[in-house]
Amino acid sequence: MDFNYTEEQGMLRDSVARYLADTYDFDTRRAALKTEAGWRPEVWKAFAEELGILGAPFSEEHGGLGGGAVENMIVMEEIGKALVVEPYLQTVVIGGGFLKRSGHAQAGELIGGIIGGETVIAFAYAEPQARYTWSDLKTTARKDGASYVLNGHKAVVVGAPWATHLLVTARTGGGQRERNGVSVFLVEKTAAGVTTRDYPTVDGRRASEVYFENVSVPASALVGDEGSGMALVERVMDEATAAVCSEAVGCMRRLHEGTLDYAKQRKQFGVPIASFQVLQHRMVDMFINLEQSVSMTLMATIKLDESDEERMKAVSAAKVQIGRACKFVGQNAIQIHGGMGMTDELAIGHYFKRATMIEGEFGSVDHHLRRYEDLSLGKAA
């Protein structure tokens, strides 16, 4: 199998890397995080108009570049290298993933809005009691004539402060934790009854607690079929997990490179600490963890279009490797840097925070180990 990028994919990677190197340096990012908005809308506009990367995984029929999961992997690795906070994952990977597979009546128009940079989507799926069980929902959607009425609370909705639309999982039937009865709705964030409490996260992003109080949406807001949304949710979440694995690879590259550079400059007993054999071994182990993560992420990405079982096993295996590698690479980077590694002024601490958050994003190591085991033994995921 040929694992080399095509010419077009190589150009995509190079153009994103070049743009971020020119406009998304660490000090500029740090200054943007301290603003009230917490992001730079002009960067999002450039993603749409200058680079065209918001259309990378969409078909040419929708106005995209005709790519798919590999293009998302390429973009997400560059996002990880630059610690980009703009919501590519939430809008393009997750929002676009739902829309292009749901048969939604307005999918073409909304995808066009994503590609053009006008539509920004956040996925409101997590609830305080649910942990990583996506079907554990207290949020409800009650049928009311030709409409649905939503009530509930969604926690840590990343990107919601910047969103124009929310994708919301809600229960239209069945018990609280049952797979059956889960539906997905596309709700405008300005809809009556939607309230948010916005806050920054430890890794520099912005998130919201989102509350729905008698929010009335038309039947056309339903994404997919009523009551059978879990299969689509699981597929899109696996795509998002593979994408965040690629972001982690980019983040770990910078942690490893930054640690190597520091070790060559920092002197102790009159010599660079990079000459100490114990630290050389440590940095080699960091590199091995990184390279294993690259391979597992690529495997998960190319298996996203295989059977449900193969897709889920590959994604869980990759996330286990990524979770362990993020912890090992991140903690060793900080240890070799010493206390200064966690200062706000040094980039390495920011990469460590993002790597730490990725460990638990879309499922911890323990969660994905259990899922892989259940799938391997033929149990329900």
C-alpha cells in the first residue's frame, strides 16, 4: 500500500503550514487568547477564502476540494503544530460529517456556508452524568405538532461561543441510556430559549454550558432519522477522534522538537544536557512514541470507511496509543525543561496543556481499551 501523499495533498499540507508559520506564531496566538473573543475571525476567513481548507473534505459537488478523511488528517496535524484554536474540528469534521451523511434538506446550503466561512457549528453532545456514553441523555426533544421542543443541559460545548449553529443530541424515545430513541437536531444558537455560559478552557479554547428551555424547532431541524441517530453519532465521533489523533501528532512533534532544541542549549556542569546519556534515552523514547502515534493515526484514518467494527477497533487502538503517548511525551518535555516549562511565556507549556486535554477528548485510554476489548470479543460496543 502506498502511504505517500498525492501531489494535491502535499500542496494542501504545504500551504497550510506556510500560512500558519507566517500568521500564527506563538506570541500572536497568546495575545489573541487574551482578547474577549478568544479567537481571530480573520484567520477563519483566510481558511475559507485564501486557503480553501474549510472545503478540504467535501465533494466538488458541494463546492469542496473533493477530499475526505486524509485531507482532514493533514489539516489537523498542522493545526496541532500551531495550536490553532479556530474550530476546524467542530465545524468541518463534526458538523460537515453529520451534514454530508444525513440527507438533511438544507445540507448543501449549510455545507456551502461552512466552506465559505459563514456557518460555524459546535457539537452539543456531552452531559454531566454521561461520561463517554453518548447515548446517556437527559436532554429531551418532545414532538409538538409539526415541531419539536427541546429541554436540557449540554456541558463543555467546545467552540459554542463562536458558533452560529449547534448540533444537539436529544432523546425522542426510549430510556435514558438506550441506543434507540436518540435523535440529532441542528439548532440556531440565537433560537429563543437557548442560553449559554461561556468560559476559556485550560488549553486555550473556548467552550460553553448550553441550556435549552422549551426551545421550539421545526421538523426540518432533525438531522437523520428520528430515534435512530446513534449510528451516525458513532461514525462522526470516530472521524473526530481520528482527526484529534492527528492534531495530537502535530502537537507532540513540537513537544519533541522543542525539547531537543532546549537540551542542546541548556548547560549543566559546563556541557549541554543533551550530552547526558539518560536524557538522550528519554528523548529517543519520546521520538518512538511519536512515530508509533503517526502510524496508528494513519491506520485509523484509512479504516474510517471500512465496516463499523473495523473502523471502531482501529480508532480505539489509535486513541489508546495517542493517549499514552501524549502523557509520556508531554510529561517528559516538561521534566526536561524543568519548572520554566509550565510558565505562560514558554510555548512548551501550552503544547503540554493541549496534549493533556487530548488524552481524555472523545474517550480516555481506559474507555477505548474497554471498547476495543468488547469489539474483539464480539460484545456490543
